[in-house]
Amino acid sequence: MGLHVVFRTDASTNIGTGHLMRCFALAQVWKKKGHLCYFILATHNPELEARLVEEGMCITHIDADAGSCRDISVTITLAKQIGARWMVVDGYHFCSEYQLAIRNAGFRLLIIDDMAHLPMYHANIIINQNLGAEKLSYKCDPDTILLLGPKYALIRQEYLEWGDWNREIPDVARKILVTMGGSDPDNVTRNVIEALKRIKTSRLETVVIVGASNPHYESLKNASMDLNIKIARNVQNMPELMVWADIAITAGGSTYWELAFMEMPCILIVLAENQVIVAENAAGYDFAINLGWYEKIKVERIIEVINYVLNSPYIRKKLASKGRSIVDGLGIKRVIYTMNSLSIDLRRVTESDCIFLWELVNDPEVREASFFPEYISLESHKQWFREKMNNPYSFLFIGIDENNNPIGQVRFDIEGDQAETSISINGQYRGRGYGSILITKGIDQLSNISYINSFDAYIKPENIKSKRTFIESGFIPQGEKVIKKQIALHLKREKK
């Protein structure tokens, strides 16, 4: 059973494309997990929308000014028709009242933000992926969860595929990537091209990315004639270009986090107010070189800094090494884990769960993962179930979704101050990260009603999925142990 997730965002020359693209990054993973993703847009951007459709996203346009009362009304109506549980909103025009209306309509709300500029936020979750976000003061509802800093950076899947790649640093850099975001309304790219014309390094190659909303494509082509500068529009191989390049000249927008993940030495130019803190903090922590506001930068300064970075392998190595340390590529995973946690609850097992647990335990994947994979008869199961229900040292919990559908079970068998932990997930819910959520919620509940100090898990060595689930839940491998005359992996988690 999939969730329906609505994304309310926009992209245009004035707004830029960053809001839509980071929503797209989140939607990619939701879609991969079997959920349906709907984008509600008040703007039109054919190139970006074609990309969304290509990856299976649904798009609906609304005839309303972004953030207006009509926008709120139409968006809520569409979301109810779709049957959405979550709404993700990204854009500076979605005010406090807009957010409150969404929550009052019964939706869970995730806000993607940059500046903490509103007098009040009404959201279940707020994400601010920027450096320095932890220092911002968000006025929000008491139950709001804040996910702040680059550990929550929303990186698209095509970049994550390069997670095991490491950048090589040449003595002299000769390949430059220029990307000023999806729109660049003030044509700062042209200033960078003028600076590149005057760089004396031989065999210099440059690729200039012109975003889908950039209105200056033709003028940039003319400016780069007779130079070793390639103008590329509607690029589909951005990660490969980042691998190709030695340095990047970029704005301080959302693309910077993808460049950081790709270990790219970056020169930043600030194009908008929301990029100031990012650029200043990136420079302050030696993650990038900040040239400052575009209006105040002279071409001579751009030339000076480019030459410095091109000819300093030490600087490029330092900048590259810092990138992956701040953006590890797990941001979306952390975000979705938090969203799922709010959508799942645990309850104690009741007599009515006997048949569900019998069907679950005889699921082929569950039996294969068991140390005794034989089929379990209903009579044997009922006897086991009665014993567990009457055993004060056994605790069984059922995970349920928002419709009270059973997701799976987590069980704790207590001996002394330790609890052996086991879990199984209903087939239609597998592969969505629910296992680690059930384990964590179960441990939290058990810790509140008992004096357990540590939790143990024993799994078959070949059960890689289960091992990963327990590690994601905070368990640490302890080596192998003989359990029931079989070799098992032993994992342990201490009570926090």
C-alpha cells in the first residue's frame, strides 16, 4: 500500500528551479519505494516538467497566484481528491496562514526552508539543509521536528550513484564547470565568461550550464564564440560533467550541495539573499571560496581567484576533501525515516492478532530468514501465541499505519536486563525502511516499562537486509555466535 505525497512548489526565471529540484530529489525516493508523487504547480516549465513525467511523477497546474487564498483552496481540494497523507511545500511565498490551513485540513506537512523568515511555522517537519541552519531561530508549533544542516541535504539519485567515486586532483586544473542555477535572471554567467576569456592557462576547457529557466541562452552562445567554451542547455548528464571538471564556478543555491557531494572544488558567487549564509559559512569552514555578491564583484577579481584555484592543487584538494564530509548522501534517507516515523504507531499484541501473526510467520521470506524454516501449523502457532501472551517476559508489538493496517511485528524476549529482539514485516510494506522504525519505536516503548539495559539480535549471516535494518536501528555487530546449533550474527544495542 503506497502513500500519496503532494509536492506544492514552483519554478520560473524569477523563482529559480532549486525549490522544484530539491522536491524532485525527495520524490525520486518516495516513488522508488512504491508511493505516488503529485506535483501541484502554479507555473509552467516544460523542460523540467518533462523530466518529472519521465520519472513517473504526476503533474497538475493550478490557475492561482502562488501562495494566495485561491492557491490554498485549490491545492487542499486536489490533495483530498488524490487521497494524499503528506504535503511537501517549498517556496518563500507559502506563508504561515497557508501552512496552518494545510494542517487544519488534516494533512501532515513538511516544509523545505532556507531562512526562518516567517513569524510562525505550522509544520510536522521543517527541513533546512544549509550550513548554519542550526543557529536559526524557528518559531513553530510545539510538535514540529526540525531537521537542520547539510546532513539533511536533498541529493538527487543520479548523484548518489557516484557515492563510491573519489576525485583525483591534477597539478594544474584545466577543466571548468560553470553553473549559475536554473534561471540566472541577471546573467551573471556572462560576467564569468568574460573573465574566462582573459585566463592565460593553456588548453583550458569550459562547460557552461544554462538552466531550463535561463532567458539568456542565445547571448551566452554569442559571447562564447571562437573560445573553447561549450554552452550546454537541458543537461541530462550533470553528474558526469562534475566528474569531468576540475573546479566549478557556481551560485550558492541548491546545486552547491550536489557539487559538495561530488567533491568538487567550488568558487561561489551569491545571486540571492538566501545564498548569503550558505556562501559565508562554506568559506568560513573552508568548504568553498566565496566571491560574495555578484553586483560587487569585478571581473578582475574573478580572474584572480580562478587563476589561484587552477594553479593550486593544495587548495583544490582541501576544498574537495571537505565536500563529502558535510554532504554524505544520506539526507533523504534521514528525512523519509522521520516522515515514516510520524506515519507509524505501535500497539501491544491482542488475541485478535493471532491469525495475522500466523500468516506473517509463514510468509516465504520470513521462513527463509528463520533458523527453523519449516512451515508452522496453525495449532502449533496458537500454542506458541498463548505462551507468549501469558509470559510476563515476552513483549510483542504490532506496527500499524495511519489506516490501522498492520505493517509487521517486533518482539522482545527478556532475560535479566537484556532483551532479544526479532522483527518481521508484512510483505506489501517491505523495502520502505519500516523495519528500523518498528525496532526503534519498540525499544523506546519497552524502555519506558522495563529495566532493560541492552538489546540483542541474532540473524543468519546471509540475511543482509535484516543486518542492515538492525544497524540502521543503532545495533552494532558483535561477531558470530552459535544459536540453536547454528552460526548467527550477533548484534547489540545499548540502552541510551
